[in-house]
Amino acid sequence: MSRHLKKLLVVLLIGSLYSCSETDWEENFNYKEKSPFGTYILNQELNDLFPKDSIITLKKNFQDYLVDHSDLSANYFCLNFSLNKLDENGIDSLLSFVNKGNNAFISVEYFNKDFEEKLEFTANNLSKDTYLYEDLKKLKGEFYLNTLKAKYTFDRNIKRNYFVTYNTTKTVVLGSAEIDTELVPNFIRITHGKGAFYLHTNPIVFTNYYLLKDNNKYANQVLSYLPPSTIIWDPQLRYSKNSDQNKDNTSVFDFFLKHNTLTWFLILLIVGVLMFMLFNAKRKQRPIPIIPSLENTTVAFTQTISSLYLKEQNHKNLVDKAIRFFLEKVRTKYLLNTSKLNNDFITNLAAKSGNDLANTKYLVNTIKTLNKKAECTQEELFVLQKMITKFFKK
């Protein structure tokens, strides 16, 4: 830990003792925020993390920056919640930048769909529906780096986010996360042209909360994969000045108001519409009563029964019923024997249903795991139901 970081830690601890405001646990990834899940410390410590490299902090969109620095040799560094502000032109600019021999490190929870398609990978976040503070606090995780034997444990807000598919000919798995007793990739390197993309699915590990703990060793190891070069730190993704989001949306009324004749036309039109509404507000005939049709109470009955199960908090019972429903539908729809859930069964089920083999294997393994449990949690029930629903949508 650097001397600067130690001083900063002391200041933050003193500030927390005298602060009257409640701690803000929002995951903001803001480089100006000193709250637990801001990135103020990372922004201050970049020079210590990359001591031999110059740091360029972007004040504009990366695509706009490249217009004046097209021949720059550097590492692009981005840490955020998602890449939603990166439009198609921005993605192409970033791909071209890396293709020339540069590198890009991107750690986000949600990647842009166009970005995933062009780099030939997909990611999945099993905790995407977890938003409440108390629920996020329960999410723990264990990460591994393939070049080291060490295990890195994180005690909160670790969402189950990982890479599902990728092009194995140009992708190397650098790190993994343990999800449901299975190691899945959460840190990969994708070669693109003369450069490479370093993609990470858990930006929370680079926030103030974890950099002030022993977990900063993991962040240092992950960032050490970047080759020595100038660092372009993009602390806040911005829309390009040429993006549709920033174009001037001139109102049609502005055109009318520029011309005196059209202005009077607009005024008379509005007055005429108001007078028409005023004199025709009263109905010319008595309203015809609406006779409601007979209500189908099947859905209400089903909701009532399901509510009774939920109130009993017997999640294991509901998990068993969901599993029986899944196996029965597999037998009737795909004509498969479900007595042995082995590899042959998984292969045949994936082929007949049109689902991805990896996703099918993950679903069947989840069913086998939950079958062995004496009790199940509400989260496990919801995750299983979503996986089954997604499976039969194919």
C-alpha cells in the first residue's frame, strides 16, 4: 500500500467518524465519489498502479478524442456499470484503436450487444434482478487468476456475472469465479488485430470499498496484465458529440414561431380546437352501459394457491414441483427418458430443444444439486424458474 493511499485511508476514517450522514452504498462507480462503491481511490492511485506510464484522463467521448489523436499508442481503461453509451460508431472506433496494436481494459456488469457480437462473446448475470441493499449485501464471491494459485474472497455485492460463450481461437481465460460450485470465466483476453481486449465482469472489485481492504491485491494483479504504455482513463462514459443523444431536437413549433403568418395560424388552430372541445363536451346521446363478460377465475385461483405456498415459505416444495414439471414436459415434448440425467441425456436434450449445450448442462446440474438439498432458498427457487422458462422459449 502506497504512502498516499495510507494518508487517504486515515482521512476517510476520520471523516466517517465525524460525519452525520448515512453511508451511501449505491454502486455508482463515480471517480469523484468517496462513498464505498465510488472509484475516487482508483482515480487517485492510477499513478502508483502504473508508475512508468503517463495517465490521460478523458474529459470527452473517446471517439471524439481519437479524432485529434489518431496515431496515439496507449491502453484504454474503462470501469463502469455498462457500455450503453457506446453507440455503433463508438464501438467501431474502439475496435479500430485496438486493431492498430493498442489494448483496452473494460470492466462492466453489462456489455453492449453490438460489442458482444463483434468480439464474438456472450455474458450472463444471474444476479441481474437483485437491487435491494440487503440482498446485494449477501452476495459473496471467490475469484481466481489462472496464473496464480491464490483464492480471493469478497464479502458483499459480488454479482454472479460471467462469460458464457467466446471464440476459443482468439480468447484466453485469465480469471474465473466460483458460481454454484463451478468455476466459470469472469476475466478474459480477446485478441483483435495487433492488440487485445481485456474484459472483466465485476467492476465492483475496483471500488473504494475493496481497494481499502486486503482485496486490493486482486485489483493490482488484474491490472498488471496490461502491457506498459500510456493509460487513457475513461472515468465517465460520455455520448459522442455526433451521437443522436446530443443532436439538437428542434421543436416543430419553433418553425411556426419564426414566421408571423404561421404564428397566427397556429394560434387560430389552437383556439378553434379548444372551442370545438368546449361545445362538444356534452354527449349527444345517453352512454351505452358496458356489460362485463364473465371473468375467467382460473388465473386468480392459481395465484391464490401459489400465494399459500409462498406464505408457508416451503421453497423446497415449490422447487420439487418445478423440477417435476420440467421433467414431465421434457418427456412429453422431446420423448426423452428422464430417469438418468447423465451426459448423454444432456446432449440429446440440447440437440432436440435447440438450446446451447453449456446452458442445458448448467440447468440439469442445477436441478441435480437442488434435488439433493433438504431445504432451498427463495433465490434458488426464482433462479430455477427463470432458467426453466428461458429453456422452453427456444
